Amino acid sequence: DAINEEGWVCCDICDGWVHQVCALFNGRINKTNNSYSCPKCHLEDRKKKASLVPPLKTKKAEDLAKSGLSTALEDGVKRQLDELYAAVAKADDVELDAVPKALPFHIRVVSNVDKKHAVRTEMAERFKDTG
């Protein structure tokens, strides 16, 4: 019964040793003389570099590109809100301008795949009236 010994990798910064598996280091792929830094040294290096890099401005939904789906969702919500505002104004017997409104909003779909699916004739016939 042979016991396979785990491979180790040495940190080029602190000379500490780490199991290749624990370090997510693949010795078969990294056969070249690539440098390696252990997780501790890597985090310390990132902290040093972070102070040199200005913070990134977080993008808001309005900064992201629109898609067909995001436009449809945004328009649909706005249409529903307009109908609701009109109903409230009528129920309260006030002008539409007197009804409290939602703040401006933006809807963006950040993970969308535009894909057309082939639908069998039977399914298309079954749901043709419901869209």
C-alpha cells in the first residue's frame, strides 16, 4: 500500500511551504518558472496595492447599457404606475399632480442571453392567445 505524498510549493516572498492542493497550485500546468506567493503574502501585497489605487466608482443601474428586456420591464412598470396614479387620483377625487409618485427608477438586466427558441406547432397553438 503506497501512500502518495502531497506536492508542496514554496512562496517566493516568505519562503513558506504550502500544499499544492491547499494553494490551488497545479504543478502539471505550472511547470515553468512562474512565481508563486502564498495566500498570506498575496493578501498583504493586495493591501499595499489597494492604497495606491483610487477607489472605483460603483456604477448605478442608469449607467449600464439597456437591453430589449430591460426596456420592456421598465416601460411596463412605468405604465402600471401611471395607471395606479390615475386610479388613486380618481378615488381620492384629486388632480393627478396631487398623487404622491415613486422616485425615478431604472431597470437593467445584467445577465441576459438573447436567444430564440424553436417552439413546436402544438405549443404555439396552445398558447397563441396568451402570448
